[in-house]
Amino acid sequence: MSRVLILGSSYISRSVVSYLSQFQAVDITIASNQLDQAKEIASKYSRTEAVELSIQNELNLSQLVGKHDLVISLLPFRIHLPVAKSCIQNRVNMLTASYLSPEMKALHQQAVDADITVFNEIGFDPGIDHMLAMQCFDEARSKGGKIRSYVSWCTGLPAPEAANVPLKYKFSWSPAAVLLNSLNPAKCLWKGKTVEIPEGELMNHPQDVDMSTVLKGAEFEGIYNRDSTKYLDLYNIHEVHTLLRGSLRYKGFCTTMRCLQLMGLITSEQHPRLQPGSSAISWQELVADLMGTNTSTLKDDVLERTNGNSRTLKEIEDMGILSSAQVPQMGSPAHCLADHLLPMLSYKPGESDMVILHDIIDIEWPDNSQERRTITMVEYGDPKGLSAMARTVGIPAGIAAKLILEGKIKHKGMVLPLNKDIYEPILKEMTAHIKPPTVTSTIL
């Protein structure tokens, strides 16, 4: 019997438990500081129990880790480090869906010495995106092909019928992080030239992305993701002239987000009127203060910031941030805005999310012919069950966990799903649970 410890009781945890609980040889423990939530998940599955745990209690964490064969950390990425250290100390394998941080990467040799696997980046994005890309790259290279261009768009969004809200976006992770990430710098390789977007300028550079053959009637724009050029080494595709990884949004997102930035609302800097215990302030008073104007001309001043875009102004008004409603005291404008928008931009009962992966890969063959391969995956959530994001993160994580328990993943230390002996069995098993991507080929 194998014992799996799942840290966290989120909707992703439910998906992983749903997958692993079908195997009679696996016992599951869900550990969370929200015990009632963990118990609710555990009650629906056999051989699953819930326990209360605070990660800050290193002794309790270590004792619990030591009783299991594998730890799946579905906590915020900043909390993975103490979990990894405990796994190394107890010589227990670990898995997480989060990006491999520099701090985690620094533990590689310690994990190797402990003879354990610490599997990272095995969800949807990152995870499925890595595996589908590497599968295409490796297949092309095995036939003498060279990768000349790689453009990858991934996203989690409300399904079109549930996107009738400001920004056409709903939160599936930290609302404040979604807002503040719009300020990130970005870097990519485009037609042989390095393109760098400075901090704070990202929303000025949306790229139209045509998805009309997949989602008729929906228009999308792409946002560059941080530093795409690091994937030259990670994917070993140094021969490309174009390398871009980004996120999709419904068209108009960037224009509205840029307006929020120009209004002074997308900042984590502390504001004296937004501290707990300070005198109340309304949204229109706060925005007027941040913009250096007054409430009597506020609407006209915001319209000017949108360059006269009445649609964007209506979205701003629909958010309720030009109203006399009181601002929650959360310290900074961005955190106040996130708290204010959360009820409005949350999924309601009966609504579905969707995830999209859209890769465009150009291959040059030995006879100098050029092929464009397009890999597209669209998955919808079940309004009465698991969301698309929960399934597409939880299922690959669950499959990888099962392979680790069976001793079929031999790699030790910090591991990513980039090797053929790892991604092939995961992608094969995924087809029984997630609709396979559509792959099309065009000769250029």
C-alpha cells in the first residue's frame, strides 16, 4: 500500500484525489489549515482522510511527511521550500504543479543525495504545455527536422457564455496577483530579434490571436509572459528565430487594464487612506485623489485616459469604482481593487470555465521544406463538477504521482516533464480523462 500526502484543500486537490482514489493500492491524506474543507473533500472518496496542519509547524510537518511515500504540494509556490526540505530530510518523494523556483532548484543536489524525485511543473501551464511542445520537438528532431519558430498561448478563462463581466475575466487564482502581473516586464525572440517590454508597459503591447477556427465569435489577444528566451536552453531549441510564450485574454482586456493602471489603481504601494482604521473613503474620492483631479470631472477625466474609448469607460463604471461606494481598507490600491472585484469576477453556480492551449510550431525539414504544426487544446469545465482548470492541473499531477509510486519515473533531484520517458506515459494516460489536442499541419 502506498501513502500519499496532499498539502492543501483547493479545487485542484479535489481533482488529484478524484484521480488517485480510484487505485486500491493508494491511501490518501489531505492536510490543510482549513480542516472543514479538507474533510468535505475526503468524505467523498474512499481510503482518504483529512488532518489539520500548519506548514509553519516544522515538527508536525516533518512527522506527517515521514509517514508517507509521496507528498503532493498544492500550496502557494512560496511555501514549497520548507516542504521540499522536509521531504529531503525524510527521503520522501515530492510533486508540485508550480514553476521551479531558483530556491527550489538550489536543492537539486540535496534531493539527488537523498535519492528522491521532486517533480515540478506538472499541471496545465506549466505542465501539459511543456509535454506537448517537447513531444513535437523530439518527433521532428528524430526525423532530421529543425525547430524554427515556437509560439505558445495558454490561458484559463470563463467560457464565452460566462464572460459577460468587466475584463471578461474571472479569478481562478490570487486576484491581486492577476492585477499586479499586468505590470510585469517581458522578453521574447521575434524573427531573429530580442524584444524587451519594460515594466509597466505590457498592456500596451497586446497581440491579436486568431482562434476563429476553434471558438467562433470569440476574439482574443495575447499577452507576453515574462522571459520567453529562457526556453531556448530548457527546450534546447537554439535554432529558432521566434520564441514567444504568452497568455490569452478576451479582446479588450489590455485596454481596460491599462486604463486601471493610468488611474493609479494597479500598485501595491501603501496608501494612507487605505490602512485599517483610517477614515472611510469612497471609490470616486480615491480615484480622484490618485489621478490628481476632483470628483465633479472624474468621469470625463477617466474617459480622457481611455483616449475617448466609451466601451472601456463603461467597463470601468460597471466595476463600481467611479461610485460613492466605500473602498475596503486593504492597504494598497491594487489589493483594495482585488477585494472589490472578487465577488463580481468569481464563478457563479452553473457557470463554466475553459482552458486553452494554442501552439504554433514551424519546422524546417532536411529537404528545406517548411511545415507549420498547430496544436490546439480547448477544455470546458463541468458546471456540476470539476472546473477545466482543476482537471487539467490535477489529472497530469495525479498521473505523474502514480508513476512515481510505481517506480516508473527514475529521475532524481529536481525534475521537469521534458524527457520522453516522462511525458509519453503521462500524455498517453491523459487521453482517457482529457480530450486530446487537435493537431493540424500546413506546408508553408
